[in-house]
Amino acid sequence: MKCVALLGATGSIGRSALDVIARHPERFTVDALAAHRSVDDLVALCRHFRPRVAAIADPDRFIDLRDGLRDAGLATQALAGASALAEIAAADDNQVVIAAVVGSAGLASTLAAARAGKTLLLANKEAVVMAGELLFAALAQSGGRLLPIDSEHNAIFQCLPPGYARDPAAAGIERLILTASGGPFHADPTLDLATVTPEQACAHPNWRMGRKISVDSATLMNKGLEVIEAHWLFGAAPEQIQVLIHPQSLVHSLVEYVDGSLLAQLGSPDMRTVLAHGLAWPERIDAGVERLDLLRHGRLDFLPPDRQRFPCLDLAYDALRQGGNAACVLNAANEVAVAAFLERRLRFSDISAVIETTLNRIATAPVQDMDSILAYDAQARHEAWQQIGRRAA
């Protein structure tokens, strides 16, 4: 029996994870559930899974959570604030932590789980992007294990040889190929991206995701962040990581070996497959997903990304090559720009411009500890909002 803490329980990843867990009550029990501020949804999940503790990241919602749990007749302890998520992640009561908090808000709890030696199922790519060096140092010191839950990185993980140790050359690996759906706009090169609305950007053709990650998919920044993540997860240099547009989202990624072999992981676009793999690893369990019918789909297309129309991908490569704080700055500027776009304060086509200007205005510097990461993050957010304000003036 594995005892699981789920951070980001009310989001799409969290709900998929709980669906898999519910299918295997003999294997998994839920110790803790955490959400950002959706108290009613969190209480409803607590009624079903009856965790030891529930946490809401927004401290202003603590009383609502406490009273909601009490009114539901639950003995679940209520906690609130960012420190509560880190406390849950490090608690001795669980062995597996699913880190599915969106954006930089998930960094502290992800590092707490790594330092506590947990099996960390990581769906929060921003934690690796911002603090990859610190994260892997913490895992090495504590003996913790990281299993990637991004569909692309999990696909690569499944195509690697047993015991892979973040050394492509030693494993005979030549290249990692990340596939991208291309988002909702790649198929229409005549579309004026300056006119795109948040509703259009969030209408992903294949995956059901939150608003922020849907916009990242539309700009290709999501794939850029995954390139940085792949560098840290698998020890690959930037030139060893390639991105291909694959509109069907059936081939989730590939690994090319020096002998010419190209291994791919395929499946229906359903995150329950990935979560079942991570939860049961190294075993396999039923995920409840629709089986992939290759005869029905019939074809697999692969295209190069349009780097001129979607410059965020190259901005991520540039940040990876710069090293130091550049990826942290990139991530912070992107989060601010996407938030401004969703609030209709910034055009879709200006997201990349805000990120590029922010990167150019903040000097590259080494990342030393958590405090320095938070300082660079705050500096980049301030600069990005300044850029947005100038564009709105």
C-alpha cells in the first residue's frame, strides 16, 4: 500500500491522479490533498478519499476549509498557506508526493518533497526550470526518486534503458525528440496572432488542461520549458533535444540511439496513462484509458515548429544555453505575460516580446540557493509588468 500526498488536487492532473487511485484501493491510499483556493471542490474530494490532512494554499480560505470539513463530518485536519503545502510534502505519513501545483507556486513544496527523500511524481515543470540544480542536489542527498509526469518526459523515461543515470553518452543516446501538438494555431499560418483571444488560445485541440498551460501550448513556451526540463531530467545538452510538431498527440516523445534505433512511446492523449505509470512504477496497472486504435487513426504526421511565428521556443533554448538565472527569469516573465494576456491586458503576439525584453534587461547570474531564485523571480516579474505597462500606455 502506497500512501500518497497530492498537491494540486482540484486541477486536471489532480483529478486524473485521483481517478487512477480510486481504481486501485488495494494499492493506494490518500494521506493529503492540497489545492490553491477551490475550497468546495477540495472538501468534496475529502468526502470521497478521507485524507488525514487537507490544505488550501490561499490563507484567506482557511476558515472556509476548516468549516467545510467540519460540516462534512470529516476528521481531516485543515491547513493553509504555502508553508502548509511544503509541510505536507515532507510529512512522514506519505511516501509518494504528486507535485501538480501550477507554476512557480509549486517550487517550495517540490523541493521539500525532494529533501525529504520522497518518490516525487513531478507534473510541475516550472520547479525544474527554475531550480533544476537545487532539485537534483536535494534528491541526491536524500535518496529520493523523481518520476516525470509530463506526458513527453514520461514517454522518454519509458524509452530509456534500465538504470539510466542522466548520461546520454554512456547509454548510447544520440537525441531526445519532444513532440508538440502545436496548439490551436499552428495549422493556420494566415491567422493574425495579434487578434487571438484567451478563449481561442485555451481551446486545445487534444488535451484538457488549465488556462495557463493551454496558453503556453499555444505559444510553444510549454515545449520550450520542456526542453529545459529534459536537460535536467536526462542530462541532455540543448543540441541533443529536438522538438517536432505532431498534431495527433499520439506519439508522446522519442529517444534516438547511436545505432539508429528510434524508440517511441504511443498512447491515447490521456494523462491517466502517465499517472498510472508513475504511481505503480516499476509495475504496470490499469489506468482506465481508451486503448489507442492505430487503424482508426491511420496516420502520424510530423512537422518542424514555426519558429518565426512562435518565438517562445527559441527563447527557452537561449535561456538554457545562458544558464544561471536565465531560465528562472524566462519562467517568471512568461507567467506574468500569460496572466496579462488572460486578463486581456496584453496581446497574444506580445507575450514573446515581453519575455525577450525581460531576459535582455536582467543580467545573467549564478543560482546559489532558494533565496537567490526567489529574488530573480521577483525581479523578473517586476520587469515584465513594467514592459506590459509600457505597451498599454
